[in-house]
Amino acid sequence: MLDNNTNKIIDEIKDVIDSIRFYINQDGGDLEFVDYNPEKGEVTIKILGECIGCSLIDVTYKEGLETILKNEVEGVKSVIVTE
């Protein structure tokens, strides 16, 4: 069972994801929150749509989303992408 702080962080992560979803959707892609590991500060996301197999995935998700989440959500240290 997750504590209140972890639930708050997950809600913040999901809000950030929802705030950038429009831009990702414009290129035919999407993403889905999968998990947050509070001990490691890792957010796991699943890529969807046209993003699967895209050569820019690292730039868009790893560098872009990770940077945004690290700046916006206390406790986030990295983003792990799964297909």
C-alpha cells in the first residue's frame, strides 16, 4: 500500500503527463503512466502510437519528459521507457 506522499507524487506525475500529452498526440504518439518507484525516484512510462520505434524517443521521453518531471515533481530522478 502506498503512503499519502507517494500517492501525491503519482498524482503530480500524471498531471504533468496530461499537460504535455497534446504535444505528443500531434505527432501521432502517446504515453501512459505505468509506475513510480519512490525509493529510486524512477517513473516508468509506456509509449504508445507512432512513438513506438521512433528514433527520437530518447529525446522526447527520456530527455524531454524526464527534465520536465524532475523540475516539476519533487522526488523524481529518472524516467524509464517501456514499449
